[in-house]
Amino acid sequence: MEHIDIVRARLEHATGLPALLDAAYDAFEDMLTAIEARQDPSTGAFAAFVMAGAAAANGRNAVAAAPSLPPAPSGDLARTQTRPSGGLPAEAAAAILAALSQLLASRLTQASGLPAGLGDRVACAQAARHAASICSLLGGMPEP
């Protein structure tokens, strides 16, 4: 989950719409990887993680549709490689992911009000709703 700390810092310090969109895309990607690693049908949190995974994928896709999202640098494998998600228990991971999704929803909601093109405003608003959904789904899980 060390990638979550990095992407959180990027989200907190992103200035300008392109930088925020780039950080948001990476945040959704990292959350999706961490969420999918915890989709264990034998646990009571399975449904929450599956639904949160769908929201993360939908949020990523919404950001990807934003006209101001900068293109990925040529040869950037970081976005396509599976990253290790660490050995945190599901409840602790859920709390970390909920906090990140809350920050993401806040930043994207702010961005949806910027004087940007309609495509960017719509993408930010849609992605913010998906981030808020992740927070809602994973934020209510009990701490270990």
C-alpha cells in the first residue's frame, strides 16, 4: 500500500487541472489494484470490496474521458503493471482506501467547479461520485 501514500501526496499537492487529473487517474488505478487483492469470497467484506472495485474502475474511466488528462508518457509501464498491495488486513486497507477516496472525491468536486471545458467538468463530477461511493462502501468497515 506504499503506492497509496505516494498517490495521496500527489493528490494533495496537484496544482492545475491536468496534474490533478493525472494524480486522480493513478489514485483510481492504485485503489483498484488494492481492492481487487482483497476480494476474498470467504470474508464478510467481499461484497463491499467488489462494489468498491467497480466504483474504482468507473472512476478511472471517467477521469480517462477528461480532455485535459495528459497522455501517459511513452513506455510508462507503471500504469499497467500490477503492484503489490501489501499484507494489511482487509479492515485496515479499507480504512486507508476510504480516506484516499474521500480526498479524491473532495479534489475532484473542487475541480468540477473550475472554469474548464464541459468535458472536464463532467468527468470530474462523475469521478468524484465514484470516489465518494468507494468511501461510503469501505468507510463503514470496523477497524481491527
